[in-house]
Amino acid sequence: MNKIALVTGATSGIGKATAIMLAKNNYHLIITGRRKDRLDELALTLQNQFNVQTLSLNFDVRNREEVQNIIAQLPENWKNIDILVNNAGLASGLNLIHEADVDDWEKMIDTNIKGLLYISRQIMPLMVNRSKGHIINISSIAGKETYLKGNVYCATKHSVEALTKAMRIDMLPFGIKVTSISPGMVETEFSEVRFHGDKQKAADVYKGLTPLFAQDIADAIEFAITRPSHVNINDILIMPTAQANSSNTHRV
Ligand code: NDP
Ligand code: 8X3
């Protein structure tokens, strides 16, 4: 019987590549995101190309009530979730902390911390009931370092790191694995979202270097989920060769 994985933020970038990787590994997929047209398109691709079943859940992870209702109403045959990939997230703005837009802060805190918590709070009891499961939290190099103007985004990803460690302790008696995947620069829609749709500014982020691609992160997740049951990958920090840390890149 196929296992089941739930990927938040599967409409783009890392989440989409991860959903495809999981389908290749014969997982039935619950895919989530706010853009319904993209969810529907991905669901069709997964069904047709990989012959797996899909369930598209169209909601905003910041909406606590919606998250609770939608997960509570999962059909019985979708409740045995083996893998949860907490991927939905964003950076909004890149500003000095005394000049930043507080609305950007709210968006990042509500999505990257509270959204991840709302989802996990609903899914973890299902895993605990079965003493089975693997939670993958998408953190960042920004969860390990801070950089100029990264302030609140970095704080949200430092929170993801803390929550990952806390989950690992609390889930220990139930045999549930908890992994954090921490990428450096990945070329997705991330920078376009960070710069509020400014495509030129977004393109400049990756100018003169080869960044990571979403598939590189899906590959790291594939490694983590295919270890034997006695092995947990705590953390994978994965960077472009042209990026030494959050502030030093080599561009040609
Ligand atoms: P993308 O912008 O390409 O994808 C982000 C995904 O998150 C989309 O599917 C989006 O779906 C979803 N999402 C965002 N906000 C919400 C929300 N409120 N409710 C539901 N879904 C939401 O970026 P990436 O693929 O790069 O980002 C994925 C994760 O990786 C994020 O957590 C990011 O912080 C992290 N990361 C990214 C790095 C990078 O350089 N790209 C590096 C390190 C970490 P939709 O808009 O349809 O709702
Ligand atoms: C995204 C990578 O370097 O912009 O998490 O923080 S970075």
C-alpha cells in the first residue's frame, strides 16, 4: 500500500519539486497552497505521470480556523500521514530593522512560525496515534545566521530551528522522526515574493552565480526520508558552491 505525504506550499519552488519527488517514490500526495489553479495542475501531473492519488487542499496556513477545519475533515483514508513537509513560507521585504514595514513582519511571523505550528498541531496527533511519521521542516541558512536587513525573516527561521529541536524531543517516545532542511540561495519564486513582485530585483539576487535549484532540495529530502528506520537525519545544511554563508557569495 502506498504511503501518504502532505506538502505545504506545493504550488511553487521547493514544495512543488518535493511533491514530484514523493510521487516518484510512490507516495500518495496531499498538496496545499493558496493558488488553486496551480494545485489542480500539479494534482493532474502527479496522477497522470506517477499514478498516485492526490488530495488538493486550498487554504492559507495563516488561517488557524481553516487549518483546523480542513485537517479535521480529512477523509479517513487520508489521515495516515507518513510524511509532513512544512515548506510553506516566505520572506517579505529586505530592510533595515528600524525602517521595515511592520505588515511584512506580520506576514513572515504568521506564515513561517504560526502557520507551521497550526499545521503541525493538527498532523502530529495523527502521527502520535500510530507511533509513526516523519516531519520535515524547511528552515534556511537564515535559521543559523543573520545577515544585513534579514532581521525578521532570520528570526522566523531561527524559530523553525528551535521548533524542530523541540519537536524532536517531544516526539521521541513515539518514534517520530524530525528533520530540518536548511538551504542557502535557491532560485524559486522566493526573491520575487521577497521584493513584492519586482522581477528585476529578484533576478539580480542570482546574477553571476549558480544558485541551488528546487530539485537540489528535493534530493536532500529524498535522502532524509529513505534512511533506515533507526536513522534520523537531524539537519541538512545545503548551500550553492558559490555561497560560503549567508553574506559571502562568489560572482563572476
Ligand atoms: P516559493 O515562493 O517558490 O514557494 C513558496 C510556497 O509557499 C508556495 O507554494 C506558496 O503557495 C506557499 N505559501 C506561502 N505563503 C503561504 C500561505 N500563507 N499559505 C499557504 N501557502 C503559502 O519559495 P520557495 O520554494 O523557495 O520556499 C519554500 C520554503 O523554503 C520557504 O519556507 C522558504 O522560506 C524556504 N527557503 C527558501 C530558500 C530560497 O532561497 N528560495 C532558501 C531557504 C529556505 P501559495 O502562494 O500558492 O499559497
Ligand atoms: C532563504 C535564503 O539567504 O535569503 O532562506 O536567507 S536567504
